[in-house]
Amino acid sequence: MPAAVVVGGGIGGLAAAVALHRIGWRVTVLERAGAFGEIGAGLAIWPNAMRALAALGLAEPTAAVAGVETRGGVRDRAGRWLSRTDNGDVARRHGWPLLMVHRAELLRVLLTALPAELLRAGGEVRAVRPDGAGAVVEHAGGRVRADLVVGADGLRSRIRDQLWPEAGPPRYGGCTAWRTVTGPLAGRGTDGALFWGRGERIGFAALPGGRFYCFAAARMPEASPEDPHAGLVRRFGGWPDPVPELLAAVPEAAVLRHDVYETPPLASYVRGRVALLGDAAHAMEPTLGQGAGTALEDAVTLAACLRTDPDPDTALARYDRLRRPRTRAIARRSARLGAVGLAAWPPAAWLRDSAARLVPSRLLLRSMDPVLSWVPPEAAERGRPGGRAGTDA
């Protein structure tokens, strides 16, 4: 039985562990923290991510802990609608609606799909070195040899720093982001919205239990000192309804603030028997809500390649061919849309808002087809309609 070590116990790492376990690999997951858990807020699960979860046998458990946003759209700084979207159209076009879930809930779904003995918390990785047709991982609890090492250790990946030193550090994307979840609110419905300002944006989406996921971003210098809750309220507390009500329902300790970074483009996601996935390979701006979705796609694609090709080196080369062009394209698209949403120059913001009013919602949804229509490689090879595993976005 081939053996794999997955470095990182976040969504991408656990999904990779589930996928490899399902195809008969012996898997060990090393997580640096003392326990498996997710520090986060809400998460968008688009149809492409749901297809990846379905390939893992986890679509139904995920849907059970997620909420369905009824309608959404974009509003200007004064609260006027620029565009409207109906989630029913997403479901009719792509087979699944847009779901919203708390990150911790999705992590629990993934954890329940893995035997507990595969999980090693407090296993901080210190080094990975090639060892013939495999690699040796040195970690806080000792060392382990594997036929495959999966680097799913996030934006500040030690695996990437060690084995891809030419890539350099992540690059600051020019903005800071806030994420939080409100307490339960009665009578707010399930509609969401995104507000565009000048150099600022804020949005919200419904979660189960009457809670709302709130997300915001602003152009500001890197590493600006600011209290997360106070900064969020100061910038957005006077925006149109329902933003003030939502922010008033946010506990002070529940606001997460972080600068947004992008991973420099890599020449390959594979080096020997080490493969990167998720933010370790392609951290991107959160504008499209595809960070977790592309990590889930990575995990499913990696396992599919290893199952269909008996030679791991050939399988890893195919994984890179399938994933790198697609994730690069999505990262570029997310960066472009992020720049539009955070336009600070008044004439540029006016042109953005004017153009948004003129574009029909059906064209906006159609423009997302290359992202949302992804299906796992094996389904694409069978000619399944409604999506593709290809590399365009």
C-alpha cells in the first residue's frame, strides 16, 4: 500500500487526505497546531466545490450544515442596486446553488470522514528531503518516509519555501480584509449583497441559524496597526442598511483581520514526489470566493491522477498540467475583479458602477461558467455534461 504524508490540516489538506484514503493509500496528516480546528468565518461553496465534495462522498453532509443564499447582488455606496442575482439561476445552470457554510463546520465534515489514527496534531514539519522514489518528512514527533508528500500548509508554506526557494515570499495584494460572523438575527431573511465604495467594499451572506457572514476589504498599507473590530466599525459602521445592524451583532473578539497576499506563480506545483495544493500553491485574492473551492478541486484531481496512472511520477505531472493553468487563471481573474471592486479614483468608481448597471445578470452568470463548470477529471473523461475538468478559467 503506497503511503502519503499530508502536511497541513486545513480544508485542502484534509480533503487531500480523504481523497487519498478513498483510493487505498496509507495517509498521515501532520498539523502544526496542537489540535485540528479552523480559525475562520464564512465560506462560499460554489457548484465546482460541491462537485469536488461529491467526489469525496461529502456533498450531502456539507449541504446539511450549509445555508442557501436566495438572492444577492452588488450595491453602490449609497445602497442602490447595481446588479441582482438569483441563486436559483446558479442551480439551474450548474446543478448546485451557491451554499454558505462556516469554515469550522466544513472542517468537521472532512474530519469525520477520516479515521482518527491518521491525524497527528502538534506535528510541526521541520524539513522534507528527497529519498529515492519518495521523501522523508522530519517533524516534531520524529520522521516518516512516504511515497508522496502533499504540501497543504498554506500561504506561508514551509514546504514551498524549502523546495521552491526561487519562488520568493508571498506578495502583498494591496488591501486588508476583515471576516466575521454575527450572532443570530431574527427576521433578516437569506438575501446577501456586496457594497462597492471607493477603495473599500463590504458584503454579507446568510449562514444557518440566523447568523450572517460579513466580509470587507480596504486599500491600505501593509501591516497597518489597527484593532480588528474597531477598524471594521470605524470604516463601515455608517454604510447603508443593513450593514450597521449586522456589525452591531458582531462580538468584538469575533473579527478576523489580515492583509491579503498572493503566491508568486510557480513553474510547477510538483517537485519530485512532493505536490503543493491550495494556498501553498496558489493563494489568491478572495474576490471570487474560490480559495477553498480550488483547494478541494486540487485534492480530488490529485487522487484521480494517482488512481488512474500506475506511475506516480506520471500522475503528478498530469496533476500539475491540469491544476496549474486553471488556478493561475482563476487567481488572475480574482485579482482583476478585486481591483475593480476596490477602485478608489472617483471617475474609475463611477465608470465601474455605471457599467455594472448595464450588464444583464444572465451575462454575469454566464461569464462565471469557466470557473463554476469544473468537474473531476474522471467525470470529464466520461463526457459528463455540465462541466469540464479543463484548465481554462
